[in-house]
Amino acid sequence: MSITVQNISKRFGSFTALDNVSLDVPSGGLLALLGPSGSGKTTLLRIIAGLEVPDEGIILYGDEEVTHRSVRERNVGFVFQHYALFRHMSVFENVAFALRVRGWKQERVRQRVGELLHLVRLEGYEKRRPSQLSGGQRQRVALARALAAAPRVLLLDEPFGALDAKVRQELRQWLRLLHRQIHCTTVLVTHDQEEAFEVADRVVVMNDGRIEQVGSPHELLQQPASDFVMDFLGCPDYSI
Ligand code: ADP
Ligand code: MG
């Protein structure tokens, strides 16, 4: 399922959080939104998800306009930085939640949760509570939960932001492999260049509610389109 963002603007009072933003995420792609804090990444992701309505512009999933559709209707899976697992529920029940809401029968739920825990390499952890898991394991449960009902798109907002450097590194590699397996169209928000470059094949650099540049990590480093991109990526300045 491709995602098209067309001329999106969003204001909060007199403050312009997004200013005429357009971009495409090809079906099955993994795109990173990279930029400093306050550049509008989360706002854009929330508009793509249906958690926020833009003032101008439209969002398409494939050929279908979804700008005013609810999150539920869009069938989106999310993971946020501060994992919101249900504390009183086991790993199994956390992952099963979206399936139970949809009225799946127990046997099907058991099978699907088994598949997902295999996918995120947490077989044998079914009975644990979130408090009995490491931060990295919790984020993998959050990802399994987000994927449970086979979402059309997967949206990740700084999903590894609260974890330490070593675990982040492992989870990045793991996410890239997972994406190769499931091919779900994915948008990853991060302020961490290394993370964006390692995980995504296309990176959108944002600044002040606008897109500065879209390209592969190689293109961004070789041909930064603006001083901002050059500074933000820390490109060597050959002119000196
Ligand atoms: P990022 O995720 O890149 O850090 P955000 O999209 O969260 O940026 O925010 C972009 C800007 O919009 C920030 O200056 C933020 O303070 C502002 N903003 C975001 N959401 C709201 C809101 N609900 N009300 C007012 N201002 C907001
Ligand atoms: Mg944010």
C-alpha cells in the first residue's frame, strides 16, 4: 500500500507546524522522516495515521483518499517511543488485543500470536508481564502488537528513542530484517541520522515544518541540497 502526502499544511494557532509538505512512500517501502526536534515529524506522522487532521492537503493510501478517515478505518499499526503496553496483561494478551477487539476466535488468535512472537523472536515469553521484559523486548512486543491485525501501513515514532545505544543498534538491524520479511509500507520518525541511514533506503530531511531534501543516504551525503542539510548531516565541507 503506497502512501501519498499532497500539499499538507498544519497550524497550531498562529504557529505553522507543517508548510505545504508533499511526499510519496512506495508500496512496501521503508521511509525515514529525519529532522531536529520540533521540525514537524510527529505531526506529519500523526496526519498520515489519522490522529490529526491537516488544515490543507490530502493523504492517499494507494488510490484511496483517507484524509478524513479514522485511524481504525485506515488500518494502521503504530509504535511510539514510550511503549504503551498494557501493564496488567501478559505478552500474549498484549499482542492478541487487536485480534480480540476484532472478534477473532481463540484458536486463530493463538496461531496468529504464535506467528508474531516468532517474527519478533520472543517465543517462550507469552506469559510474562511487560515489567518482566527489557526495554528492547518491550519494543518488540509493541511491534508485534502493531502488526497483529496485518495493518496496511506501519508507523514508528522514535520507537527506539528510550533505549540505550547498544540495544538501539541491535533493534535497527532487526527492524531492517523484519521489514524485508513482511514488506509492510513503513514510515520511521527519528532525529538520529545514523538510525535513519541504517534502517531506511529513502530519507526525508525535515526542518521547520518543511522538507529540505528527499534521497538515499548516499545522495544526501554526496549532494546536500541546502546548508541546513549539510550542517544537520555534518557533511564535510570541501569548499574550505
Ligand atoms: P518533531 O516530532 O519533529 O519533534 P512535532 O511535529 O512534534 O515535531 O512538533 C512540531 C512543532 O509543532 C513543535 O514546535 C511543536 O511544539 C508544535 N506542536 C505540535 N503539536 C502541537 C499541538 N497539539 N499544539 C500546539 N503546538 C504543537
Ligand atoms: Mg516527535
